[in-house]
Amino acid sequence: MKKIFKRLLQGLGILVALIAVFLGVVYFVTSRRMAKTFAVKDHPVPVYTSLADIAEGKRLFLSRGCADCHGENLAGKVFLEDGAMGRYAGSNLTAGRGGILASRSDFELEKAIRHGVGKDGRALVFMPSLDFQGMSNQDVARIIAYMRSAPAVDNEPPAMKAGPVARVLYFLGKIPVFISAERIDHTAQPVAEVKPGVDLEYGKYIAQTCTGCHNHQLTGGPIQGAPPEWPPASNITNAGLKGYTEEQFITALRTGKRSDGSAINPIMPWKNLSKMTDTEIKALFKYLKTLG
């Protein structure tokens, strides 16, 4: 009996040692990857100053989900705090105390939005630039115009801290959004403008915003980096939207009600999406119905 107990303790000791070594490797590798810098060639960004362009920039900021991390007042906020996953907060995008706006050029703001790269060249953590890398120069510039026009707010969001589970998932390639910059082609030339229209090209353009939660095939599943209590994202391909008419799809995004009248889980940011135009929603629906 003593020999069995001794062997069990030895086995447990070996297991603990192996786990400690694994976690040490994970911490070392992820820290190095998080400290890596990315080169993005400086290029001009269009400048918009009209009230109409600023208003459109605000609509884009809200409808594309930027406020989920940066707040509707752009002052930043904690969007995820969990002992295992860590603490993550959006930056203060205003010119107030604790804000970054005054120290960023338009190019540096564009680099953060589309490339997930900060002023110092290091990757931004949990910046969903994979969703925005294909955004047109016009749309990015309008968002920046809105940011420049927004009132200054004093707020210093807490520093981000990667938790052990987040590091392990990142190490295993399970949360691409953790460091989006690793998966983006920083030499790709962005499009100048995408013309709105109820067509597949525009629908595909709008659908980029959905990939962060619904994955790049838009087939749904566990949301990367989300707390365990969050429900999986729905399949929004033709299979998942079976039975939906265009009118019902519009109603779902405008009111948060499914085609059967049930409420959509508030984790799904339908209130953001309700600020999309009818053209955007119709084009998105048309494109989604071609998938799967």
C-alpha cells in the first residue's frame, strides 16, 4: 500500500513538473510574440471634415462595434475581466487625460484600426483588426474624422493583463483575435472606396465585421476569447438563416427579435447593428444566403 501511495505521489510530482514546464514555455513564447513589432509602410489617409462625413463616421463607429471596447464616449472601458483570461480594456480615443488621440497621427490611427499595430510598432492585444483589414480608406477616414471631433474625456483605462488561460489558448492558435497583427498582410493595398449597393460585393464587404464572433466561414461556434458562460455564435450562412426572409432579417437586426419572435441574446450586439443602413443589411443578407 505504501509503495502504491509513493508511486502515486511520484506520478503526481512528475505531472506537476510537466505542467510547470509547459506553462513556462507558454509564457516565454507568448511574451516574445506579444513583443514582436510589425512594419507598416507610412501612407496618406484621406481627411474628411464635413458634418456629413463626421456623422457617417459616428454611425460606422457604433455599427461596427467599436463602442463595445472603447465606449460610446470613446473614453475606453474594461470589456473583459476574468482571472483565467485576464483583463482587457479599450484605449481612451479622445484628447482628454489618459487619451491617445493627441499623440497619434491619422496614419497611426489607421494602422491601429486596419493592422492592429500600435504607435511603437508592437501588436495591439485583442484589437479585432481582422474584421477591419478590408475596410475602405473612405470608411476608415470617416471614423477618424469622428474621433477627431469627439469631446475630450478624462479617463485612464487600466493596463491589459493576459491571463494564463488566454496565453495557453493563444499559444494553441485558438484565439486569432488575441494578436490580429500576426495574421494580417501588412503590405496589402486597401481599396479607396466601396460603393453601397444591394449586391454581393457590398454584402461581402459588410460581412467582414461579423467574422470576429461568427468565424471566417460565418458558421458560428464558440466565440474566441469569450468567457465560458457566453453562448456560441449562431451559424449565419444560408443553413443558419433557413426560413428567414429579408424583412425578417432586417427586423431581427433592428429589434433583437428572431423570426419566431424570441429575443436574441444580448451578447449579440444587435443594437450596434441596428444602426446599419437598409442597404447594408439587405446586401449582407443577400451575401449570407449564398454561403453554405
